Amino acid sequence: QVQLVESGGGLVQAGGSLRLSCVASGSIKRIDTMRWYRQAPGKQRELVAASGVSINYADSVKGRFTISRDNAKNTVYLQMNSLKPEDTGVYYCHADVTDWGLVSRNYWGQGTQVTVSS
């Protein structure tokens, strides 16, 4: 069993910053790609950033958000600067995990709310 737990969401004014964290725990042999998604009210979930063989960002967050990892802690971060009201949504962590039984699955966290006021 693997769990992903996000933290760091909250309410911030436009132009402000937040740092999200996601810790993976459980039977983890290896984590390949870790991703951050977000879902705004009434909209589909969208990929924000990914960290694997390479790092990728959605066009809407390039230059403002930074994804990073601490592999020793099975943790991924999302530093969000110059936040805009359109960044509001629930942010979800996602990970591709191989467990000690050599079974590979992907997992989702429960999400953390980010609200940016104008």
C-alpha cells in the first residue's frame, strides 16, 4: 500500500506565493514520475507540472511555478509564485510507484485547496 499526502494549500492574495508538499509513504521501492494536477470548480483536472526523466510545466504556469523532489524523502514540492486568481483549485499529487513486490501502479493524493483572491 502506498499513500500520498499533500499539504501547504491555503488562501493567498494575488501576487503571493505558496509551497505545496506531497509525501509518499508505504511499500515503495522506486518512484518514477511525480506530478501535480489541479482542478478548478466546474473544470477538468489538468496537469500542472511533472518531474521524471525531464521536468515539464503547463504553459499557464511556466516561469511562476517550480517543481522539485527530495528522493530520499519520497517528497515532491510545488513552489508557486506570482499567483493569480485563475490558479485557484484543488491541487493533487500523483506518482508512478514500483513497490517491493515489483508491482507498478499510479497513486493519487487526497488534494489540497489553493484559493487566490483578487
